[in-house]
Amino acid sequence: MHDPRVDKLAETLLDHSCQIQSGENVLIDAYDLPDPQLVCRLIEMAAERGATPFVNWKCNAVQRSLFNTATEAGMKLAGEFDMAVMKNMQAYIAIRGAANSSELSDVPSEKLDLYQQHWWRPVTDIRVNHSKWVVLRYPTPSMAQSAKMSTPAFEEFFFKVCTADYAQMEKNQEPLKRLMEQTDEVHITGPGTDLTFSIKDIPVIPCNGRRNIPDGEVFTAPVRDSVNGTITYNTSSLYQGTVFDGITFEFSNGQIVKADCRNEPERLNSILDSDDGARFIGEWSLGCNNFIKSPMLDTLFDEKIGGSLHLTPGQAYETADNGNRSRVHWDLVLIQTPEYGGGEIHFDRKLIRKDGRFLLDDLQPLNLGL
């Protein structure tokens, strides 16, 4: 049965996120989707706009077998294959479902590291820095379960959040962008958290549906060696098939010198030891999508939660570059609304956000619906 919500989402992806033009090539990367409806509409609507669509249809169970049997030579060749494809694309749309979000949990870490190093990281660098791209999830029963919602209720939530008024969001984010561009020192406090760093002269990027769906964040990066203090994340994170709870980092001159969590401390530290840049921060961002109020073990949603922030070990984006390089990029989320313990953010010793709410007059639109 045709779902008009799918048409609206496809229009958002093609016209707002990727701004598809006639003559462009667009790669549609589909993972574990329960049905092909969105992919089919993207193909048809891209063609209507004069673009040429291409499709990769992937399955996480197949990926698991590939990773478990991986060799370094095989991962390099797979990466080269996908890089050759990506170099011929002007746009990229990734739609990621999940029949089982823990499908990769028993893949050995050294196998996942081969994938990260030789396949995922090189292809992602081309996609992020040399194409118009957008990444989104797709509503599945397993996602609804993670969100503690029925499948129909989650689908309604999903389409509402993913087709938000991104033009208005862009206007609302502009004062925060200007303020962050004028800021040197950031001071974050809350339960288990007392952290300082500088964002002086690092570009600030507002995100309003161009790269992620759903969207709603404003990001930059700390000056690489400026991070000092402690942060305790209060949102669980699923990374490389493993769920991590209660992650705490202690920083000295930008580097994570101590890392712990409640359930997988050895695995946590092995990820941070992947390369020299994994123990430094590549991104800091403020979440401002107030339709999303609670975590659901999905980074694309959790990092946008209104009143949240994420502080990311690993690779910096070239658009907000502090020079850090790593094959890791791990968005870890701290929610500062009262229900999650509250907290404060100061810019140059001035209180800007308290318990998830912005305090300055020109930032009030970012509180709507919180």
C-alpha cells in the first residue's frame, strides 16, 4: 500500500538534504530495510529530477559474515571498490534499518578494526568531503522496541521527526552559531562532569536536515589539546555491535588519560587505542531537536535530543577541523535536561544553557517544545 509519508520523506532527502540536480549521480545505500518502498520512490523521484540513481542493497547478517572472514587484503580491496564507485557520485543517501541492532556484537574487534581502517574510513572520507550526502535510519520493529514504543506509534514519531520544518530550524540556529563563533572557553558541569576546552577559531556548523535525518544540532570541535577535566555520559551507546553504559573520560591537555564504563571497560579502551587520534576529541555539538526527548540507543536520534550535547572521540570533520585524525568517530551523548540530572554550559564564564534550556533572549526559539 502506498504511504504518502514516504513521498514526503523522499522529497526531503532529494530536494532539501542533497539538493539533487539534473545530470548528477546519486548512490542509494540501503541496509536491512523491511521493504523497498522508500528506495523505489527515491529512484523514481531522482529520475524525475534528471539524476541517475544507483543502489546498493545490504544486509547486516551478510556484513557479519564478511567481517568474520575478513583479511587485510580483502578489506583493502573492498574499500578500493567502494571508493571507485563513490568517486563517480555527486550525492549519497544512506538508509539504515536493523533487523537486529546487535548483529555485529560477536565479530572480533580485530576484524572490525580491519573494516574501519581499510574500508569504512577511506570511503567515508570521500563521501563526507566530496559529495552531497545524507544518512537516516528506517523505522523497524527493533527500533520501536529500543524506543519502548509500539511499531505504529514509532512510525508516526519517525515520520514527524524526519520531516520537521528544517527551514525554520536553520533560522533558529543562526544566533547560536554566531555566539559559538565568538566564544573561546566552554565550561560544562553536571553530575560527574566538570570539563573545560576552547573552541576559538574553529568553524561552527549548524545542522538542519542537510546531512542527517532527523537533524538538529550545532557542532564545532575543541582546540585539540585544550580539553581538561572529566565527563560522565548518561546515554548508553551502541558502537561496533556492543552497548556501552556509563562511560566516563578523564582528560589532560586534550587526551583521554582514563576511560571507564560500567560494563565493557576493556573493549572501551581497545577502541580508544585504535590509533593515536582516538583518545582526542574531534567534535563537540549541542542537540536542539526538541521532538526527540529520550534516548533510543540510536546515535542519529540520540545526538539530536533537545537539551543534550555530544563530545566525540576521534576524527574531526574537515568543515570544523581541529586537525585530529582517526578511524574512530564515536558520538557519545550527555543529556542535561532535569529528568537526566541537569547541568550547565558556560561560554567565556557566562551561563548560556541550564538544565537543557538556553537562557539568552535570541536563543529562546531553540527551547520551543522542550
